Amino acid sequence: MYLAEVKAWDIVRKQYRYKLKSYFSVFTSLIVIQLLAILFSFNGTGMGGGTSNSISYEFYYYTSDIILVFMMIWAFITAIIITTRAYRYDDFSFVTNRTISQVSNILFLLSASIFAGITVYLSTHLFQILAFYFKDNYSIIVDSLSFTEFLMGMITSILYIFLFASAGYLFGILVQLHKGFLLIIPTILFGGLILDGIGGNPTLFVNVTNFFGEETSFILFICKVAIVSSILLLASLGISNRMEVRK
């Protein structure tokens, strides 16, 4: 049993390395989407203004919010893509089983989320510099962050991206199990939005957002994301075992 476990993790490691190399286009698309997100963020994520005597002024907030949203969507779509049949068949170049294949996929998504989270947080400074050089009559004030705050912000970005990757992975597995989920799940999501709008008192999606976004304890936030991501990924592992074998 001990030797079998070591051999299994050795295969996981080989598959993980293989996917880091062969899925290089994933990281290329990440960079392209981040540049696109920076362009959307160029006019700021918020603004205000006022007048004082004969002076009028405007101010803009530059944060990584838009970039983070783009990266969460990117992670969701990327996770769906690697569940498709063409990507699954790549794993058969190894002596493997479904569990090993799924674990290597999860490790790849985690690595991609870490890379995306780090670049999201650092890219804020990039478009702040671009705004400084390309906007006329512009002064920039940068909030000073301690190392702890900087680290917490980066970890938060990584966790949000990985949460969406986990959700996308489960969605992709469900679609591979039965194509009907491609219509059922979006219908439920959009149906919930419509019902919230008709009722005039949105609750479902607001509650989901508040569950994560309004958490004041960083430790509890990590626990929430870790638990929800684990549930999504464990569900993916369980469902994938019901899928047909390759013929």
C-alpha cells in the first residue's frame, strides 16, 4: 500500500509538470486579459469631484477590482476548458486513473490561481504609473501598505480566483457528464437574477456576495473560501468517477 501511494503521487507530479508546460497558452491568455482589464481600468474604478472658491477638481480611484473580476472570469472559463474531452485524453499518455488526473488538474488550477492573484495585485501599480504619465494635470497619491496588508491583499486575490476556478471546474465536469447541464445551470443562475429583480429585493446573489465580501476576519475568510472550494472540488472528483471510460 505504501509503495502504491508513492507511485500514485509520482504520477500526479509528472502530470502536473506536463500540464504546466503543455497548457502554456493558459498563462498567455492571462497576460492578454490582464492588459485588456488595465485598459478598462484606465479611467479609474470610481470618481468624485467638487469645487472650492474658483477651483474645481476631480479625483479618481485606481484599484485592481476590475482586473480581479476579469481574472475570476478567466479562471472560471479556464477550469471549464481543461475538463473537456480533448484535455482529458491527454492524460492517457500516462499510466493513470481518474483520481490522479483530477488531482493534477486541481494542482494546475491552484498554481494558475496563485500566478494570477500575484499579477493582479502587482498590476495595480502598473496602470497607476500609466495614468500618471498619460493623463494631463494629474497628481497621484498612493496608499502606503504594510507588508502584512500587502500579503493579505495578495492572498485574498488568489483565494477569490481559485474559488471561481473551483466553481468552473465543477461546472465543466457536470457538462461533460451530461450536456443538459449546459442549459440547466445558466438557466438557474439567470432565473435567480430575474426573480430577484422582479421581487425588488435581491437576496440570493447578494447573500452569496456578502458571505465572502463582508467577512471582517481574515482567518474566517480563508476558512470560508477553503471550505467552499473543497466542497466544489470534492463534488467534481465524485462526479468524474461516474463518467464513461475512454473507448
